[in-house]
Amino acid sequence: MTKQPFGKDAWVEMFRVVGLDEAMMGRWHHEFETRWPAEHEKFLAWLGVPETDIGRIRSSARGTAPHP
Amino acid sequence: MTTALYTVGVLARSVGLTRSTLLYYDRIGLLPPSHRSATRYRLYGEDARVRLETIRTYRGVGLGITEIRALLGAHGGRTATILSARLDGLNHEIARLREQQRIIVQLLKNRTVLKRARALDKRKWVQILSAAGLDEEAMHRWHVEFEALAPESHQDFLESLGIPASEIATIRVWSRAHPSSQATEPSSPRRRRPTARSSRPAGGTR
């Protein structure tokens, strides 16, 4: 990545714009975490999410039911 | 203690300083020679050597000549005050360096994390988006938004998914040429209006 023009907030907004609501984003994190945990972590790090937040997001993603 | 006498050169060598440093310390009155020989050579006694060791120690922790002079003439509480101030200074400097270190690590991570180790391939990425509930139409909107918001990152992200350059070019043209928001709302300008758009029924096209 040569630039960091947006971080987590912009990414979330982009997802909202295309129609993902909170539940869908939760499901997205859950799918990402349960299928490819290492890739999920790398992706969050790329977005510039601080390490402590990455841990929090991932553990909550592991607990999120896929189809609430 | 005053039996041994050192010349400038001998004393300088014994503590690993240069002769000119000792001459400078004499000139500013920080370390005058203990004696002068009959031919006016500077001669230093053991007490001067001990004082010079102390000066060197203080220099080693980053204290300036003024502070060293104050320390050498100080006792008890005053010494502690000067050293504490220096310690505070060092702590601030360390904190500043740690922050710089943290930022650099973060910058390097951002820069290389996807390039060094591909996060996902295209198939996995599409699977996750589908599992989250995005259909083809929504994925197209996502490309359009990505291209409009941060074209360079869109390019980088597609590269990180291992998509060939020619296909990336096609995707990006498609993202610019057929903005789905115009197709569904011909009158609305291509602007970033997340609240307006997300208020549309999200599942309307599915």
C-alpha cells in the first residue's frame, strides 16, 4: 500500500453506502474471522486499526452468530 | 592523595578524553590544574583525576557544562534536583522516541501488510461478501464507491487479491462507467451521500 487514504471509518462508511447494515457487517466479520482468521487480522492491520482494537473486533467476531 | 601528578596528556589519555578538552575545562574554570611545574606545565593530582571522572560521567548522561558546574559545587538536595530534571528530560525524550517508533511500525505495516502477504484471494473475498449478504448489484456498488473514494487504494486492494492487471483495469473502467447509483437514481448526482443512499431499502435489489 503506497498510501493510506482511508482507514476503518471510511471503510465502514463505504460498506454502509452499498447497503450493509450493522448486522451484515457483524456477519461479515464473523465469516472473515471463522474462515480465514489470519487474513482477517492482516486486513484489519492494513486498515490501520490499532492492535488492541483488532483483538477486540476479532474476539467479538468469533462470538457473533452468523445468522442472528 | 596528592602524591601522583599527571600531565595534561597523561590525564587525558587515562580517562579517554583529548588534551584540548582538558585545556578547555581549565580555560572555563571547570577543572583547573592542581599545580604548575617550574616551567609552567599543568600538573593534575589525584583529586583532579577523580573530579574529571565525575565530569565525564555527567557528560555521559547528557548534562551541559553549566549543570555540571552546578553539580560539582552542589550538595545533597541540589544534586538530586539537577539529576531529577535530567531524568525527566530523558523520560520525555524516550516517550517521544517510542511514539515515533510506534508510528513508523504502523506506517510500515500499512504499507507492506497486503503486499508482503496477500490477505485473501478474489474467490475468498467474494465468498465473505456473499455470506454477509451482498449480492452482485451491491458488490458492483462497492466497486463504484471504492473507485470514487480512493482509486489508488482500489487498485492496490485488487492487486492484493491477486487479480491480473488486465482484469483490474477492466474492473476499474466498469466501476467508473456504470455507476449503479446513477442507474437506479438517474437524477441524483454522484456524490458521497451515505445517509441518503443507505436510507434506501438495502435489500431492494436482492
